[in-house]
Amino acid sequence: MSDPRTERTLIVFFRLAMAWMFFYAASQQVFDQNFSVAGFLKGTKTFHDVYAPLTNPTCAPVLTFLVAYGHLLIGLSLLFGLMVRVSVGFGILLMLVYWTAYMDFPYIEDQNNFLLDYHLIYAGVLVYLLVKCAGHVCSLDSWFDRLSFFAEHLKLRPFFA
């Protein structure tokens, strides 16, 4: 049986590590005027027909904004532990999109990565955080959960639970 303190420490470590990863990605995207998802998505191979339409001039700026600020919001959510359940879901979705974007089945990015790369590892860590209710370990979600406000507004509770 594992020690609860060790498990809580691991949960906080993984939550903060993933927060840093998303926050750092956002800092590279939000403050770089030349960043565009079109450059990233033009090189897709396996799912090119799915990703190519997203590079057109009408979709690319909107998607670029959503990706950059999505990374920022996910990072801040994980950092402060607020609405972790929601941010982890979006983080897993982003990691799976990145995993498939540069897939040249069965290789990912290059011949060294056979089916598995770091995006799936990150998605696995995010699933771990979701399963372990990381929002309730040293975070704002646990504080919000104790507020009487949620007793009156039960529809909001799943976002913070």
C-alpha cells in the first residue's frame, strides 16, 4: 500500500510539471507574432485530409489564438488547481491531436518513435491527474468545493469536483 503523503506529493509534482509544460508552450506562442498553427499543420502526413483544411487563411488565425491561449489557460488552471477536470480534458485532447499531427504511421515524427512519443506520455500523466482528482490536492478546487455556493448551484459543481 502506498503512503498517502507520497501519493499527494506525486500528484502535486505532476500537476505542476504539466502546468509548466503548457505555460512554457504558451509563452512561446502568445508572445511570438510569427507563430501560426498553419506551419505546424502543413507537414501532416497520416491525417493530412483532416488537418489541411485548418490551415486555410480563415481558420488558421482563429485556431492559432485558441491554441496559444488554450495552452496558457490550461497551464494556469493546473498551476493554481482551479477547474482541473476541465483543463485536463482539453490538455488530453491537445496531446492526442499533436500525436496524430506528425504521425507517419506507424512512426511518430521520425523513425526513432514507433507508435509512442512524448505526447502520449503527457496524455497519460494528464489521465493520471484526472483519475486521482488532482484538483483536490493542494489547490483552489478543494477550496471552492467547500464553499456553500455549490450547495445552491449544483450545476457548477462538476467543473470543480
